[in-house]
Amino acid sequence: MAAFDALDTLEFGIPRCALIEPLTTIADIENVPIEHLDAFYHKYYQPDNAVLTIAGHFDPDRALALVTQSLGAIPRPERKLEKTYTVEPTRMASAK
């Protein structure tokens, strides 16, 4: 079992991927006009809508300095993303 599936099983009782049915097919994705893909990219791929995960044995101060050096100069867009209506499944695991 993949690590993410194991964590989801602890949180939700089953792997999250088991809760999600496919929404489309590869053919549907391949047929999306490039203009739509470009618009989606420019709307949702922005620094304030991103998550960076660093794992392993590293110096936290050095890692933060490298991240700031690499990504800190990216300006935050002035636009705001619309509210999403996705509801996460109820968590099954009890807090210890």
C-alpha cells in the first residue's frame, strides 16, 4: 500500500482514491483546446495557491534560504480565486 493510501486509510477509513470516481477520459483531456488549458494554467497556477513540501534530512535554515532565493521573488497576483464548493470526506480516525 502506498504511503498516501495508508495515511488516507488512517484519516478516512479507506484510501481517498477509492472515494473518487473518474470524471473523464484521456480522450476528453486530449480534446481540450489549448486556449482553455492556457487560461486554466494562468488562473490557478499562482504562488498563493501552491504547496511546497520538503522531506528528508536537511538544514531547515538553509532550506528556507534556498526556497526564498528561488521562489521569493515571484509576485503574488492581485486576482482572487473564486470560492470552491468541494467538500472533503468525513475523517474516520479518532484523535489520540
